[in-house]
Amino acid sequence: MLKLTKKTDYALIALHHMTSLRMGEVANAKEIAAIYHIPVELLAKVLQKLAKKTLITSLSGPKGGYCLAKKASEVTVGEVVRAIEGEVRITRCDPDGLIPCAHLQRCTIRTPLQRIQESVISLLECMTLESMLHNVPAEVDTQRAEASERGRLHLALPVEGAT
């Protein structure tokens, strides 16, 4: 079964949260974890990985945190999945046939599975963070606004091209 890990779930939640930030705002792992009730330690590791893959920018200091490194419309779900999980695979079969397989010559499902794989990847590449902005639960929306008003979402220098 194709299943994304909690790390990918948390990455998408955090990135989705960052799309709601105003220009120049940043959020840290503790703030995001509190709003969405997720483990701060695991989220911190996920955010570090996203920063290493340059999907987000890390700002140091007492008012530091994270923000998107580029526009939400330019970040695909596929990029996020690859950053956290590695390449998307729905089967152990090697699509290029480079890994020896005793069943390769008689395999009747390789081609259909390749088509499914390509469709899944295509869907992940078509969906952007921006397209995920809708359908935010009211409770989360309220908590975001309250955090911003309390100054928990600190202002930082704007990132060129980020929303």
C-alpha cells in the first residue's frame, strides 16, 4: 500500500501553515507544533530537512523561525514528498529493469504498475502548496490569527519571491 509517513504529513502541515504567513513573518517549530498538536521534536527534524532541501528558509536568533523559500504556487507536493521520503515508489519493481528480477521476462503487471506510478507522480507534481490553501478548519484559522496577534509569529526580512 502506498502510504506517506507522519514526517511527510507534518512537513505538509508546516508548509501549509507557512503559506498563511504574511510577508516577512516566520514561525518556529514550537509554535507550529502547538497549533496543530504535533510532536515538536519530530517537527523540528522535519523542518531542518526541508531547510536542507531549500524548500524553506531558516532564520536564526531569538525571533527566528522558518518561512517558505519560494512562492507557494512554485512548491509541489511531489517536491515535499521527495524531500522527506525520497523517490516515490508504489512497488519494489525497478521501472528501468536495472535491478535483476527473476520474474521480469514473465511479468504481467510491470507495465500497468508503471502507469499507476506515473499517474501518482503526475498528481503529486500538479498539486502545489497554494492549491492546498482551501478548507482550513475554523479552529486552526483562529489559532493562527491569535498567534500572529500575540506576536508569536515574528516579523523577519521578506524573502524574495516568497508569499
